[in-house]
Amino acid sequence: MMDLSTTYLGLELKNPLVASASPLSKKISTVQKLEQAGVGAIVMYSLFEEQIIHESLELDHYLTRGTESFAEALTYLPDTGTYSMGPDKYLDHLSAVKKAVSVPVIGSLNGVSKGGWVRYARYIQEAGADALELNLYYLATDPDLKSQDLEAAQIDLVKEVKSAITIPLAIKLSPFATSLANITRRLVEAGANGLVLFNRFYQPDFDLEELEVVPNLELSTSSDLRLPLRWISILFGQIDADFALTSGVHTSKDVLKSMMAGAKVAMMASELLHNGVQRVPAILAELQKWMQEHEYESIKQMQGSMSQQSVAEPAAFERANYMKVLNSWIDLP
Ligand SMILES: Cc1cc2nc3c(=O)[nH]c(=O)nc-3n(C[C@H](O)[C@H](O)[C@H](O)COP(=O)(O)O)c2cc1C
């Protein structure tokens, strides 16, 4: 048997397959199935800043406190479904999940601004989470908002969350930063132990008949792997953090590529939502087989082996290669 074990955020994992934040952690029975299927760890779906604020506003009967646009934003929160579970129920559910499985469980907070809601980082720790993932999902649509101001707010938030907890902290972020290498380094300086690359943005579509904007949740494919693969390859060895790759992990080859880029874990949501948790043992068996055939003894041995620092042609990740690739298209019809 090959050694599939890895470490992530100081946690010992039996293998690098991690169930990413998704409705898969909504039911105790599914979480148990994930463990039986063999995942190395489970990330809980997120508790959103808006949910916490929504509830406290409701409690206070104090809706006037927010700006008008904020009150309006609250109306977009769904009333039912996965993400409307109140903050306290989320904590109860997290502690039930933690009791139901022995693999590490990572809590997830999703927010952008500093404020009282950050105390939930501590509550998530108290509910038993082994680590916390903070998702900084944000779309900067305001032309007056400067990138340095947004980044400063993100750094402040990370510092605040970090100071509220003693468990390890991972930051899940978007690929859309002007200087990704720089912001990742500053996030680590602010206290991030891990970086989860990348958030997948759900792009709305237009319904041409109804003239409505429709929220369109499309699951990923393996081609979505390329973006986080490239960035983890570039950042590995430069940024002192544990990398988790999320977006486009569907097969054992995707896991192998993630490891070689430099990730400690490969997170999966779409594949498991679409094809079921039985994909986990299948992928683990394929990993074993591939490693045996290619004479790898351990996962750790391959981590970072194809990172920019290790490959023979580091420019393959950079602008130089962009020209080369464009020029390689020679067969015009
Ligand atoms: C239905 C669904 C719900 C999700 N919920 C969350 C969430 O609550 N918090 C979060 O950080 N990511 C959430 N994600 C994003 C996933 O964790 C993951 O990062 C993304 O789907 C890309 O990975 P994949 O290609 O394996 O699907 C969700 C994804 C899906 C498809």
C-alpha cells in the first residue's frame, strides 16, 4: 500500500481528498457516508456574515440601523434551504457533525467586513471545529472602491478572526486580485495558516424570454482545475502556507496534479454532488494504482514536485509562455 497521508493546517489526514464546503455537510447521515467513503477531512458549508447580522437585526427589531442598500440586501437572503439555517442551529449542527465522525471537521465562515459577527469564529471553535475556513467571497462592483482599500479591509478581517481563535485558519479567496502573490503573502502575514484556491464564482445568466437575470449554478468540470493548479504551482515555496486546491477536482489525475502543484489537499464538491460519495473510494483506489505504477511511495513525496520552482521550464507558468502558446496555433482552416 502506498502512503496517501498528508498534513493540512497542522492536522494529520489519512489522505488528501477533502469534501469541500457544500450541502454535503448538511445532513449527519451524508457526513457519515463521506467518512465511510474515506475522505481525509470535511469542510462544513458556510455560515454567512449576512445570516448572523440578519438574525441579530431581527432580534433587535432594529432594521433601521443599516443603510438602505443593506436592508435591501437582506431581502435577497433565502428564507428556506441550506443557507438560511440560523447561526445557533449551525453551531449545533457543527457539534453534532463533529461527534458523528472522527475525521477532522473544518468550520466555514463567509464574510467580508469586520464587526460583531466575527465572534462566530470563536463559537465555531467552541463547537468543536478542528480548523476554520474563512471565505472572502466578494465582488467589487463599486468603481469608487480602490483595490488597496478592499485588500486592507480583508487583511483587517483576517487579523480580527485570527485573534478570536486558537485553531488554524485557512482563507478561501478569489483569483481576481491584481497582484495575487502579494495579497496571499499579506494574508499569511495577517495570520492565515492555509490558502484555499479558488472560490468559484457562480455567473448569472439572462433569461431572454422573461428578461430576468437568473442565478445559474453550474457544477465544475476538470478544465476548471487549470486556474488553481497554475497559481498553487506559482505560490508554492514562495508563500509560507498550506495550500488547498478547490475547483475542478473530479478524478484521481486531478488529485495527483493538485499534489504535484504543491497542494496539501484536493477539495471536491461538484464531483461528489453529481456522482455521489462512492466516487471517493474509486478515486482513492486509482491513486494507489497510479502511484504503484509510477513508483511513488507517498503523496508527500510528490507535493510541489511540479511547482514553478521545481519544473525545468519555470516560464511555462508566465507571460513568456502566453506568446508561445498563441503562436503554436498554426493550422488555420
Ligand atoms: C451547491 C454548492 C454549495 C456550496 N456552498 C459553499 C459554501 O457554503 N461555502 C463555501 O466556501 N463554498 C461553497 N461552495 C463551493 C465549493 O466548496 C467549491 O469551492 C466549489 O464548488 C469548487 O469546487 P468543485 O469544482 O469541486 O465544485 C459550494 C458549491 C456548491 C456546488
